[in-house]
Amino acid sequence: MSHSSPTRYTRRRFLRSAQAMLALPFLPSLSRGTVHGAEGTPPLRNAFIYFPNGVWERGWKPEQTGADYQLSPSLEPLEAIRSKVLVLSGLDKKHSHGGDGHYAKTANFLTGMPVAKTTGKDISSGGISVDQLIAQHLAGQTPLPSLELGTEPVISGVDSNVGYTRLYGSHISWQTPSRPVAKEINPRVVYERLFGRKVTDDQRRAESYRNLLDFVLDDAAAVRQRLGRDDQFKLDEYLDSVRAVEMQIEYATRQDPREWEPNVAPEVVAAHEPGVPGDFREHIDIMLNLMVLAFQTDSTRVCSLMFANDVSGRNFSFLEGVNNSHHELSHHENNEAKIQQYQLINRWHTEVFARFLERLDQVQEGEGTLLDHSLVMFGSSISDGNRHDPDNLPILLGGGGGGTVASGRHLAWDQQTPLCNLYLALLRRNGVDVERFGDSEEELAIG
Amino acid sequence: MCRYPIARPRACGLLLLATFVCGVFSSGSRAQDPDALRQWGQRYEREILPLVQSHCLECHQGDDPSGEFDLSGFLTADSIVAKPLIWEQVGKRIRLNEMPPEGSRQFSDPEKGRVYAWLDARPQEDECRNLATDETQAWYKGFVMSRRLTKTEYLNAMRDLVGMEVDSRFEIPSDGAGGVGFDTNGSTLFTSPIHIEQYLAAADDLLQRAFDDPDTRRALLPSFEPSMEVTDQSRAALARFGLRAWRRPLGDGELDRLMRLYEFAQSQTPSDAGSTPRDESTEPMETSWPTNALNGLRYAMTGILISPNFLFVVEAEAPEGGVQRLSDYELATRLALFLWSSVPDEELLAAAAEGRLATEAGVLDETRRMLADPRARALGENFGLQWLGLSHFLTSAKPDVEVFPEFDQALAQDLREEVVRTIAGVFQENRPLLELIDSSTIVANGRLARYYGVDAEPDADWQRWDVTSLPRGGVITAGAVLMHTSYPRRTSPVLRGRWLLEEVLGARVPPPPPGVPPLEESVTEQVVSLRVRLELHRRNPECAACHNRMDPLGFGLENFDALGRWRDNDHGVAIDAQGTLPGGQTFQGPDELKQVVLSRSEDFQRHFSRKMLGFALGRELTKFDDCVVDDCLEALAEGEHRSRAVVETIVTSFAFQHRYFKAAEAP
């Protein structure tokens, strides 16, 4: 295993030694100040993984609760890693009971608040999403505050029948209630954001970029003044984004604030330089690998990933026994043959998730593994795809949260327990000291 | 029997109704004279209400009204007067015999006559030149037009400004859509840090390559005069590039700041080999810019290309707000974004500078010139693909390779290109708009022409082919559309019918109710044709109301398989391409289907004009905008339905040339 290899590097040694392969986000590696010796405690990493179109509940929810539960057919792939997973059932998103079947359920997957019914004007996901709130709290501690990943471009068009813009189905990360965060779907770009482009002469490039950004900030301030009130907030998005990039450069050029140092061999990073994914399965795999790598190198501690956009019509006939597309099969009409195929798709999602957890678990970190220091939420924004119910959501939580989660159990709550109770629990584990989040009532007891 | 088998949460129906009402409102036409309106309402109470009560209310009321349309709020004259435009939609459904649905009590002929006469008597009034008045400003609350460029616009603009394409490794995030369904809608365009990262990296890389390439560089910069001051010439070069990129002359202060960037770059030791032009030795000394100056220019031009002045459509305003005509430069930008999905060229900017865009004739001259330009391809590639729902066709079309081994990416690209050229061509060549529905020609390359059964050389270039003897021509029978509206392994008359109703005719088809009842198992276990299955489905009146509208249209296209190829049978069963519409009208196959659609060509023209107007304005439409749509229809009728009538009506409309500004906030 790489962690015990003699060629192991600390992050800073790696940065100094790798001249062509640069290891800072988007920009270049820059020389660092003195190297700290002490390794502190590994930090908490957070992933929020969404899959579309719900599940066949009877094939998903285990019958027993507690530690001795039997894995349901859709959850069987968790067998090898079950001791590090919590199966959560009975969680509900009450603000999604109204609205349409999909858009009003997905945009607020991580906010828990009501989604504004609109084809664009006054768009709102009801609140900031839990991943972004954590990212804001941790800002400045890692090269990138967060990553937002996906596999499909934003759904185009509006659904004029239900009166929603379809972009609601393409975003789970919201920086503010009215501002979704663009997600990256090209693995190549993700890799470059994480580990830099192959440029030389870094300090100078950083200086020159910083100078350009200062220039446009002045421009933006001037433009903003000339705009009407309703348009100014659009310029604010631009201003905030420029500042965010400035902060990345700033991070790259100053003393590393961290006491803890990740250990990653440069070959490991280089080995993950992605090509163009051949198909969907490969695409997802590469994205998940990049997430592992991002966490492993402590490039960021927060990441969201959409397996696919909501209402995804992806053809799943690459699975033995499936011969139709995802959304179509999720509308199974209680037809046995369709339900069977729907379950195969559910099971495949669990399989991919389990593999991801296993990979996190292979990375040794301090006393435990990367998975032990992670909180990986996995789920969908509806339960039964045929009925679009936003209650009894299929939710899994992988990882030990740095010893704060008692895993290996199935915990079933009464119906109408807010999903946001879970988010509150995750927030507090990250040191975000809030009274409540979304429609939370109390912290979900997962410890 | 009107209840859905599984009750939905109560809030749902009410919310949906609210939008239905708003939506209908914006598709109606005019505001009315209050007295005439009141009388019209009283006539409703006398003549129409009894019919509504006997034929409609059973389903259209309560917590869960059919089609999310609740009529129980329309039982008095006052309620009719409050929301007169709803009846336009209701009337349409009744006239098409779609309502009351099959299996319910029908109107007698005299009853229908009474309804029609009342509908036709709705008082109308013209409000065309009122973009917004003090009373109507509420409509414009929150409208954003100062938006950033869309991904498409950005990439086109970079190409047109610099003369080279942005490298595809800089992936700009894709945009969602809003308003009437386009990414140009200001309120659904957001800016995230990845945008800035990519803009910065892409501009840096593009200009680097452009400066390294002698021809591109020569086009980008004025020629160098050794006798003149380098700094002055650099300033002039930046002013010229800045004018194109920012679509307006730059102020002295702005140029001063750009020159500071220029000087900053010069002060840096040139150690980056890539920034030094490679052709120094081959170029005569007297025409070449000093390396130092080139470094400065490249750097300052990078600044120009990541500035909000480039990335945003800035429509500045006087502090007092209100309705104002756009400046000529702002109008030039709107024209270029609408017709080219890019920035204005030098000629259009010259027209703005010389005041030629101040007159209708001047705007039309430029519009005609721009439509004839190759860049008008964007009307097909950007507007057209978004209109038809095909923007992501290359990645979303996924026929199952097991069933369709013939499918490959080359075919998908050909099919997409056909749609792009078909729609752009209608405008570039000013062909009749109805050619989008039915045409005796198609645009294809040799490979695609043969795919459709035209006798062509396989390597023939893109051109127009005669298809009089083939069931092709227009967008409905374009392979991309037929594939887009199929499942991976089979066709779907339902999806196709719904697509045709929504995207071509602008009708609304509510989504299926949650918990669609399963077909009885005894039936599903038998192997029956799709048609038989769907007919069983339609026996249920709550399904019939919508499926009777969609399915017959889709059946008319059953001769096309999921790859859009012609077929006479499906797995040995002969194709039955007959459709019977709710009114009893029957037709056979795609040609007759197109005639059915043409018989509703006013619906199509109205829908298309709305789409194009919404795309051009980049916002939702309001009832005032319907005046422009009406004008489009009128212009089409007067101009032999030549397509440019729509474009010309839009670019000369009050709404396109004006903007409502809210007063700026006090600093």
C-alpha cells in the first residue's frame, strides 16, 4: 500500500520537488515558507452525493433496525463496508410536499427549505445548502473551499407545464438561496483545479493574475454603479467570484495555515490525471477518484456530487437485465418487470457508493483511515420514483466523522423527522455552531 | 370518475393553478374597457355558467381539480372580469373538442355555438406601445437584463474578437434556462468562481496563441509605425480592441487603467518564451511591434476580456429610472446577441457610432445584413436547438447500441447539423416560416441524404435536396427530433405527440398525475402492440383527456423508428400510422399529420414568435409583449409568411429597443 512505501512524501516536500506537476488549485505551485514538523489530527472531510429518481422502497429499507439488521437487496453491495455505514430511514423533507414531482424536491435537497416556483424570476432554493455553509465556515483552511461535481450539463429549458425552470434539477449546492454554484462535469478541469496547470514561473504568474483581478474588481465597482437596483446583484456574483479566485491565489502564496499534513506521493496524484471518460460508469468512477484524491491531499474538505441531474433519462441498459432509461423505469407503475429493473439501477448506485467508501477506507491517515475522518452522505431527494414522495428518503451516511458517528446500524425514525436534523448533526461536527438549519427540530442522534 | 386514485397534498393543486393562471394571462392579448368587460361577465353568468356547471365543474373543482385547473372560482361575473384571459385557453380546448374529454357529457351543437359566441365577444383594447406605465411597472419588478454573456455567447464573442477559438480544455460551465425557455434569460445566469477561473485561463491562453500566430496577430493589432511613439500606438490598439470587446468607445480613464496593465507587463522580465512572437526574424523590422509592447498589449487585452464590461451586457441608465430607449451601442449589442449570439462587428459598431441605428430603416438595414452573414447560423445553433429542446443532443441522445448498432456519434452530429442549418437557413434565405413544419426540401450532406433515402453521393457536401417524394422536410420529421422523442430502445408516440403539442403548437400538457394506475396485469402480460396498450390506457377518462391529444399525433409518426429512419413494420407487425383527433378528424402518416399541424398554423406562428421574442429579450414575457407577437403574426401574413417578418418585427419593437429601469439605489 502506498501509505507505507518508503517514497512517501509530505505535501510540502512534494510541492517543492514536483516542478512540472504543480499541486495547487488552478494556479501553480508556489514556493512555501518553512516546513512544519508536527502532524496534527486529520481534519473532517464532507461529501454530499446525490442520485436522481428515488428508489423502490421495499427493496431499499432494511426490515430490522440496530446493528444486527439484514441488508436489503438494494443495499447488499455494502456488505464489506457495512460497519462504517449508517442506514437512515424515515427522514423527510416537509417543504417538498408541494410543488412538482422533481424540481421542487432536488434544488432543496441540501437546503431543506421551500423551492420558489418560478421559471427564473426570483429563483430560490429556500436557503444556503449545508455543504456551502460548511465550506464557508472552513474557508481559508484549504486551497479550495469546496468542489461541486456532476456528470451532466445543466438541464436546458423550462418546464412550462409545472412552471419551474429545469435548472432546479441540476443544482444541489447553493451559495445563497438565489445563487446556485456551477458544477464541474469535466474530470480534466477538476484535476487541473486541484493540482494546477503545467506552468512555469509561478510566482510571477500569480502576481500577474492578481494584478488582473484587481483591475477587473475596479471595473466591476464602476459598472455596478451604473446599473439599476435589480441588476446590481448580478454584478455582486461576479465580484464575489473574483474575490474567491483572489483568495485561492492568496492561499497559494502565503504560509500554509495547517498543522496537519496530508501524505500523498506525487505518483499517486499523477496517476489520477484523467483522460476523457469513455462512458457514464467511467465518468462517475473518475469523479469519485478525484474526490478521494482531493480529500487525501486536503485540497478541500467539502464536496458535492450529482451522479446525474434529476429526471435523468440515462439509458441503463449497460446493466444486465435492464433495458430502459432511469427516469422511465422510476415511473414503474407498479409493474413487476419495471420494478425489477428499477431495483437493479438502485443497487448499482449503492455498489458505486460502496466502492467509493472502500477507497476512502484504504487511505491510511493518522490512527485511522480517511473514511474514519469523513462524513459521506448519499441519497436521493424522493423516495419512490413513481410517487415522487419526499418522505422516508433513502439516505446513507458513510464514515466515522472522526469518531463522532456510531456506524454499522440501521436507524429508523418516525415519519416526518426532518432530514435537516441530520444536516444539523453534520454541521455541528464541523464546528458550525448553529441553533438550527432548514426545518431542523433537533440534532439527529447518530453518535 | 374524475378523482386520481392517489390523492395529492393539498397545496400542490393550488400552487399549480396559480401558475396556470399567470401563464394564461401572459398568453392572452389586451387589457379591456371596464364597462364592456362587465357586460361580458354578466353574459357569462346568464348563458355560460349553466353549461360550466353541468359539463365542467364535476372534474374542475375541489382540492384536486383535473389538469390542476379549478373552475370553482369562476362562478360570478366579477370573477370572470378579474381574469378574462383564462377563457382564451379554455376556448381553445373546447374548439379542438379536447374538452369535455371523451367519455364525459359533451356539448350539443347549439351549446357550443353559445360558448363560441360568448368567447368571441370578449372586449379587446390595444396597448402595444406601453412597455410599462406607472400603473403597470409592477409587471417589470425584478426583471434583469444586465446579465453576463451565456456560455455560447462568450465562446462566439471570443472567437469573433480574437480570430481563434477558445481551447476546449477550458470548459465554461453550462447555463440553465428561464423565462420562455432560453439561456439568455438574465435571472437564470449565475457567476461562480469556476467561471472566473476559466475566463482568466482561457483569455490568457487564447491571446498567447493569437500573438504567437503572425496572421492572427496582424488582424488583432493595427500595423506598427516606427516613426510614432510606441505608447501612443499601444493606447490606440487597446482603444480599438476595447471598442469591439466592450461594444462602446472606452473613456480616457479606462484607457489609462489599461495602460497601467500594459506597463505592469512591460516591467516584468520577459522570461516566458511563449510570450515572444516567433516570427520576429521573418517579418520586416519596420512593421513589427517591439516585443515589450506586445507583452504589454497582450496582458492589457487579457484584462479587457475578463472585465465585466466584456462579460456582462451592461445597459446603463439615468439615475431617475423609468422607461428609456437604449443607446445605439446598447441596441447594437442586443442585435448581435439576438442574431449572432456574439458581439457586434466593426460595421455594426460603426452604424451605432454614426447614428444609423436611431432610425427604423437603419436598424432594418443592419438586421438584413446580419441575417445574410454566416454568423446568423447562431439562430439555428443557439435559438433553434434550444427551442426544440436539442441543446444537449450530442450527449443526451442515447439509442441503445444493442438494438441500434448503426447509431454512432457521426450520425448524431449530422442530425444535429441538419437542424441547425434548417432553422438558420430559413432566416438566412428568408424562406417561409411554415417550411419549418412542412417543406419540399431538406438540408443535408450526402451521408445524411442517403440515410433519408435521397439518391446522393455519400461524400456530397451540405446542400438543399428535393424531398417532394419523401415524407421529410421541416423539423417534425427531422431525425434528431424523432430520436430525441424516443426511448433508448423504442419509439414513443406519447413523447412525440407531447413534443409536437408543446414545442411546435405551444400547447400545455400537464404531467401525468402522481401514482399513475397500472394497466391491469392480465393485459400487460399479453404481448400486445403499443397502440393497443395505449388505447387501453385511454379508456380511463382521466388519462384520455391528455392522451387523446398526444397519442394520435405521435402515431402519425410511427413510420419513423427511434433513429428517425423510415420503417413499414416493427418486429414484423405492419405500422399503423393512423391518428384520430379528439374532434374525430382522422389522418394517415406524416404527410397528413403535417397538414393537421398546418391547419393550426396560427398556433405555431404565435408560439414561435413568442419563443423568438423571449430569446431576444432575455426575460419572461408579459401581457404587453403579446402586442409584439400579434404584430409578428400580422407581418407574417402580409409578407407571404417570409420568416424575416418575425425578426424584423422584434428588432423594431418598442420592447426590444426600450428598457424599464428601476431608479438606482442611493449610494
